[in-house]
Amino acid sequence: MLEKALKGGRGYWSWIAVLLIVAATGFCFYLRQLDYGLGVTGMSRDVSWGLYIAQFTFLVGVAASAVMLVLPYYLHDYKAFGKITILGEFLAVTAVIMCVLFIFVDLGQPSRVMNVLLHPAPTSILFWDMIVLSGYLLINIITGWVILSSQRNEIPPPPWVKPLIYLSIPWAVSIHTITAFIYAGLPGRSFWLTAIMAPRFLASAFASGPALLILLCLLLKRCGGFDAGSKAVQALAKIVAYALAVSIFFVLVELFTAFYSQIPEHAEHFRYLFAGLEGRTNLVPWMWTSAVLALAALVMLIIPPLRRKEGWLAVACVAVFVSLWIEKGLGLVITGFIPSPLQSVTEYNPTGTEIAITVGVWAIGFLILTLFYRIFVAVRGGIDGAPDEKAAANIKY
Amino acid sequence: MKLYNGGIIITGIVIFALLITFPFWWGKGEKNPAPVLSVDTPAINQLPDKRCLEDASFMRKNHMKLLNTWREGAVREGQRLYTATDGRSFEVSLTGTCLHCHSNKDQFCDRCHNYMGAKPNCFSCHIIPGEVNK
Amino acid sequence: MTSNRREFLKIAGASTLALLAPAILCPARTRGNLSAAEQKSSLLHPLTAKRWALAVDHAKCSADCTDCITACHRIHNVPDFHNPKDEIKWIWTEPFSAVFPGENHPYQGQAVQKMRLPVLCNHCANPPCVRVCPTKATFQRRDGIVMMDYHRCIGCRLCMAACPYGARSMNYRDPRPFIAGINPDFPTRTKGVVEKCNFCEERLARGLRPACVDACKQKALVFGDVENPQAEVRQLIEKRFNLRRRANLGTKPQIYYIL
């Protein structure tokens, strides 16, 4: 099936070329980082995690969101999702690969990364994160590939795939819970030390992931010749709406606890986010943008006439994705460090090198996603393209 | 059976064969003598009995493993004394013990390492005597 | 010649004192002054404890004194990058409001407001940094010291996020060019690893107290085994009121500030 990724028109190959160039540029900047050290980034003694870990945190959520397609279809027989579960699984694979890449570029001594496996430390959540992420990658790539090849050959998938798919459902929840545990168990960081960290992560994951999936489905309809079906897209949109509502609610309850209790330790971080501390206001415009985008998107997704129009839906999904990218990445990871345990406010400004490497990894992600989706579209084109609807109906999932 | 695109295939096979046998024919006839290590250092010349921790053949084969054991033992277990097979005891220290005698790193350690293409990164942290300002 | 037991003991005692005099009078012995044999033999008499702790008697600190910092950073090859972003510090001073957040108030006297206390790794008895390290590059010894294994560290900086005291520093670049006078008796670190105070475990192995403790002319830093009732540090913290930093977090820090 891989050979299907090699057939495409001029648009396809130009897109691949652009992605390759961006990825190669990022790689060159990464070589500079390897040579100089992580000092080429904006990270400091006080803010020791930056853009890379922010992307990792956000993308684990996107990866987990595949469960939002798998669960309704495989557990509750929601047929509309039947065609696109593979899209979700491939997106999950891509997101997990990006996560691993972002962790890798964030390491100070990447050549020693195998130490995590050579000297396992079961008390460390990062150790478990590595295990569950690798497992999730394997599960999704196996199930996605096997199901797609079965569809291509117009035969039912082998029976052992079903238990694996069922396993992926709690596994998806676990990868994001464990990532949240990295933050939520640290006694010294009052901004993160809250039980709602894991639920917040999951809510924003289930909003941002399916939003991206909707955008990809709309894109595939435009230029891939694959129609996911308006029922599936609308169902996804409703999922995004509910998840977004829950995510906004979780942020509001956090704000309540911080500002009603008036405990400085808790309130200061939020004050930095929305008003600035000691005159330092780097993140303030970002957070308000994120808030406005989230509320606007919620309105667009809740009002059915707006949601049903693809234009509005696309705008809403972009708004959701960007809003949650800001909130989870910048708003969550960076703010945990500001103010520092010694009460000082050190701001974080990503450098050009850091941004180039980040964009490079995103380009690699989109490259993998493009290849996967090209294969998917080609396979489905062979099935759905058949003028006879019965041929498509003969496919057993 | 007809070989389609024979020209391209044969050319490809020839190029592949050349590349895969590269290490065998590149530099044929060049002399690459084995390294000669110098143990002529002030510390070694002062030793009444010129012996390392263990005998030379053991050290040549196992010094990497020995250093790894030392590393784990000294840092993680606090074991700073090493007892050689002949009963002599030494302080576990790369700079302080090994390089104390072998202070001519570039004429001793580096000669073999460069010949073998080995690049131990110990010295990014561990100090080479004589190379730092006091 | 006639000699009795009392004479013999007098001569033996005097000789012993004479032999010990250099050790007592010159505590800042560096390894370079010792021969290989002497260095080895010093390893046979390490200082041991059930749990090492440090008491900081701030009343004895002189204003603007940085002797402990200078001594520590010099012998451990701690670099100076001249910019706060990449800064590495093992021991430094902070104002009272930073050391004990939440304890300061507007009516606290000037003496307290202006107070600067030395802060360093607390070598907690329940260290969160050890719990989170994915490779056990930071680990706890049996004598309580929280150690760094620079060979194993992958530079993920989870320990820096976990430390509630901001005690850890990352080598964001190669430190070698930024060390003023490299001490050849202690390695440097390399870029990409996290470092922090190690309670001078390499000196403890030779029967020497930590450099900061020895460097303090006012004897404001008292180091010892807090689980030994006879130790000076234990008696000091039993007698005088003392606080630990953020003790409510359950990390059981072992730096006791006498206030």
C-alpha cells in the first residue's frame, strides 16, 4: 500500500517539497543546537521547559483524541464513524511521533536517551510516559494499517485486531492522564499541583484533536476526493463543542479556586497569565486571544445553523485548535515556572532557532500525515469510487 | 526471460557493488601502521616497578569496562578504592590515577583511540592534567 | 634509662599531637598537596553519617559575605556565564521573603527584610527530584545525600521542575570556557546535564568537611549527622529555634535555618 503515497499531482508533490524543505531547515538548526547546547533556546534556569515540551503536551492530547472516533464506532456501533476511524488512528500515530521528536529535541544529552530503558525508574512518570506512548504508537499503527489493508482487499479484518482496538480506548485515556501526572505530582509547582490537571488535559484533547480531524476531513473532501460524510463531521463537531465547553468550564473553576481562596501561591500564576506580574506581561495578549477564540468557537459550534455550514465550522475548528494550543502549551507549561520557587518572575521568549526546530518537527508531522492520508484516500478511492454503491456496502469493517 | 531496463539495472548493480566493497578497496596499498604508545612520562619513570593496575594485555582489552565499573562504583556506591588482582590498592580516579601516570594522553591514549576511531567523551568533563590553568 | 608508664604516655600524647598539628592547623588541604599514597590513605577515613544535615546560623553571617559561595564554586568548577539565563549556582543568597515565601509581612523589621540567607540543595530526606528522575541519574545515598550521576543524566530537566526550592541548574551550554580557574582535582560538567550541590561528598570521602563549612570564618555553617544526638548540628537545632524551607510540602529538607 505504501506505493500509493508515491502517486500524486503537482499540488501534492509541491506540498511534500515544501514540507521537506521546512523539515530540513529545522534539522539544520537542530544541528546547531546539538553543537551549542540548549542555550540556543529561550529556556533559562527559572523557566526550564519551553516550546518543545509545550508542543509535546499539546500533541499528546491530539494523539489521545483518536479515541473519540474509535469509542463510538467500536463500542457503540455508530456507523457514521466507520469510514474515518482510520483517519483518527493515523492522526494519532503522527501526533505520537511528533511527541517523541519534541521530547528528543528537548533533551540536553539526546545520545543517552536509551538510559530511560537501560536504567528503568518506575517511580518516574516520564518513564511510564515513554512506555505508554510507545505502546500507543504500536497499537495505532498496527490497527490502522491492518484495517486499511483489509478494506483495500475488501475482506473483513483479522479477528485479533478487535481486542487491540478495544485496548486502544483506555490506552488513549492513559497516555494523556500520565502526561498530566508528570505535572500534577510535583509538590513545588502550585500551578500544576491540582487534581483537575488530568481532566483538563483530556477535555482540551477531546476538543483540539477532533477539531483538527474535522479540518482534515474538510480538506480531504476538497482536494482528496474523499467525503467523510456530513453525519460523521457533524457528530465530530458536536463532540468538539461539548469537549470545548467542558474545557472552558474547567479553566473557570480553576480561576474560581485561585481567586476566591486568594491564596497568593495559587493566584499569582493566573494573575501573571491574564494581567501580568511585576510589569511582566508576555503571555497576557496570548491568553486573552485564547479566551476570545475559545468563546467565539463555542458559540459557533453550539448554534446549529452555524455548525452546519462548512465555512463557519472550519473557522470554529481553527479557533478551537489555536486557542487550545495557546492555552495548553504556553498557558500551562510556561506558567508553571512563573513565578519561580524563589518568587522571581523570569519570562520566557523563544528564540529563532527554537522556533525553527519546532516548525521543522511540525513539518515532519504533517509530512507523515500527508503520506498516510494519501494512502488512505487512494485506497478508499478504489472502494468508494466504485460507481456501484453495493461494492462499498460489501466492505466489512 | 528478457531483462527489461537491463542497462539501468546492471549499472545499479555495479554501483551497489562498488559502494558495498568500499572499505576493502579504498586506500589499498596505503600503509597504516599500528600505533606505538609512549610510556615515557615523569610519573612512570619514577616508578620503581613499572606496572599499571593490571598487566598490559588486560588493560588493553578491558580498560573501558574497568572504567565503567569504576564510574558506577565511585559515583553511585561511593567505592573509591580499587584492589588490583595482585593486592595493590588504587584510588578510583581517571584524572588522579590513570592520567597521573599516563600524563602524555596524546602520545598514549589518543594514539590507539585515533587509530581505532574511538571517541571516548570522558574528557569533556574529566580534566586532562596539564591542560588547565590553575 | 628509667621511664615509667606516665612518662611514656606523656611522650606518646605529645608525639600524636605533633603529628596531628598540620591536619588541625591547615584544614583546607587540597589533593594536589598530597602524594598518591596519602590521597589513597585519606580515603580510608571518610566521614560517615546516617543523615547529613547543615544548620545555618544566620546571626553569625557577616553582611555581604560570600566566602561559602566562592569556595564552593571554585573547587567544584562551577562556571560563570555572566548572564542570568544560563546561570549555574550551587549555593547563593536570597532574601528572607524568597527563602520563606509567605512568611514575610510589611511589619517585619528591617533586619529581617534585608536578611540574606544562603540557599542550596536541601538534600531532602524525601526528595521529589529523585522520585521523578527517569534514569535514576539523581539518586539518594544511604547517608542522605542526594547525588547527581552526570554520566547518566539525559538532561530532561524534570528534576528542575520537581525541585520546590529552585536548587538545580542546567548546563545550557559548554561550561568549560566559563570557568575562571579550573580546579584539576574535580571534574567539570558538560553541556546538557543538570547539576547542584553535592554536600561535597568527594571531600567527605576523604574525611574533610564541605568547602562552604570550612570557608566560613564566622562558623555560621554547622555540618554533621542530624541523627547522631552527640553531633553539634543536632544539638544546635534542638536548642535554638529553626525553620526549614517549605517544610509543609513533606520533602523533609535537611538544611535548618536558625532564626
